[in-house]
Amino acid sequence: MAIYKVGASPFWQVRIRDPRIKRYIVRSTKETSRVQARIAAREMAFELLGSEKRVEREFTFRHYASRLIAKGERLVAQGERNANYVRTIRLCLNNPEWGLEKAFHVRDVRELRTRDYQEFMDGLATKRPDLSASTRNMLTATFRNVLKVARDDGVIDTIPATPRSRQKDNPRSYFPFYPLVSKDKDAYQAVLKAAQELAESRTLVRGVPITEELYDLILFTSHSFVRPIISELYALRHRDVTVAEDPRRLLLTIRNGKTGYRVANTMPAAVSVYDRIRQRYPDASPDDYLFYPDYANRETASKIVQRQFREVMTYAGVKDDPEAKIKYTIYSLRHTAICMRIILSHGQVNIFNLAKNAGTSVEQIERFYAKNLPLSREMAINLQQFGG
């Protein structure tokens, strides 16, 4: 607590630190005497802070935030959630600048209302207007999930309404392919050709040669729908692969993917890739990794592939399109795989099966892929067909 004067007023002002909200509260004492102002300031501090009842720990937002983290860790350990799930929760709760705990830590969950949530989001929009709608929606989801734990404990009956921020969807970058573009503009084939040529010349990228293994990884990713991330593509071991027939395909066991456990079916080309992998590593054990098994650190393997893939794109002349906000990465191969199934199936692919196989949702397929693809002649014909 402190008292002070400002030039525009004859009265002493008091500034009181409220530890609950971690803010200063400023009031006028209405006193011109310093002695009387100090007495008035003490009375105001007692009235402001002493009248507030202490919230028992088991009803605080912080208590249920800790419970949510513990719940998330259990789900990750059971394989029901990806490790990113808990990391996202911790980020939204503990960020020192805009985390939820900073705003709500000792608040009573029984008294939180939509107004409290909205005031937090309004303040966030003023303080950090650069935060994306996606980040704001993660904060909303985390706020709700904390209160869901309290609801499940019977402490509250309902969760306050929490309107989501509207997101602007950026199109997913896929490599244009024939017949969407003419054969001379087929970027996907250009990438494959570049990977082959650089492997033949054993081009070095930071001292590591590009080999046929990179070509196979590119082909495998674009025919298996797996995400080229540590927990999916780079986590695959030989024991996770089964060759199936009728139709010929691989069954890939994704144990800890972005959306959890799934078994994915591949296209036939992935079987040929797997045959070459087994020829390349004839003594591989079931626990050996499929790609770049010499690198036990999967993060290292991933970074090597990313650097080499950038070299491939440069050699192929595949460039980003800043106007369309399209940035090509190795992840674009997964997007290409999904788009190819929509287009090359001539509109016959079952979107639900495609989404399930790719570890995503029908909504995501529609939002980020289908709506951005041109309606081909075959898809138009399919649209106009009648059942017999």
C-alpha cells in the first residue's frame, strides 16, 4: 500500500496491491492531510481486502488446473492421448504472460461466470492482439477442461458459455499433380524425379549424402497418409508393419500418433517401398526403425530428412507461394496423399474412411482439403448420379 499526490488534485491517492488478481487498485482518500490520508488508506485496504473471504484450496482454479494436468498425464500413459496434449495444457495454463493461472489461480471455480471468461479474453485481445485464433481457442478449450474436472467432481453443475474465436483457415499446401495441372507442371512428380537424381549423384547436405532412402520415404509418406512427425512416420518399426492382400497393402500400427492409436491402410506403392527397405536392411530386427534406423535419435533423423527435402525442392524448382500463403514442407506430402485420394478416386472415395485412415476427421477433410480442390469432371458426374 502507498499514498501519493498528483498535481491535478489536492487529495492524497492510495494504491493498494490486490494479491488475488495481481493488480494495483487506485482510489482517492478524499483527504488533504497526509496523516488523515494514511488513516483513510488503511481503512480502505482493510475494507477492500479484509472483507473478502478466503477461498479454500480445493475450490480454486489452480487446484483443478493441477487435476487436469494429472488427468492428461494418465491419458498419455494409457496411450489415449498424444504427449502434445499435456504440453498444450501446460502452455495455456502456465504461460507467464497470458496463461490462465495468472488470471484465475485463486478464483473460486463455483463463482466463475461467462463474464469472467469474456473479461479475460477481452484483456488478452488488447494486450496480445498478435495471438492467433487457434491459440485463443486452445485457451478456451483449456479453461473449459479445467471446469469440466470440477463439474465431474460435483463442485459445479454447468460450465459457463465460452464462445470460440472465429478461425481463418489457411489452405493446406499440397504439391500440384496431374490431372489437376498439366504434366509439365506436376510438382509432385518433379519432387520425386529430383530426389532420384540427387540420390544418384549422392549430393551432400551438411555432410550427409542424399540416398535412395529419401526417395522411398517421400513415396511412402504420400501413399500411407502418415504424418511425417516423430510420433508417426519416424516411430514406425518393422513390428508395426503387416503386409496384407486383397487388396495389396500395408497395415501400419500407429501407436502414439497425433490423434492417438490407429491402424492405417496404405496404397499399393507403399508395399513396394517396404520391399526395398527389407532388401536395404536384410538383417533388420522387429524393433528396428523403418527409415534411417542408424539414427537412434529420431529427432536427428527427422532434421536430416527435412534439410535434405528442402534441397530436393530447391533442385526441383518447387517454390512457396506467399500470395496464396502456401509454404511447402515435407508435411505437404501428407496433404498431397489426401488430395490424391479425393481426386484420383474420381469422387468415389468414402470421406469417412479416408479421415479414419489418416487419423483426422471428416470436418478437417472438408475444411482443409475438399473445399479447396477444383470440382473435376469425374466428381461432377459422381455428384449427378442416381442410385439404381
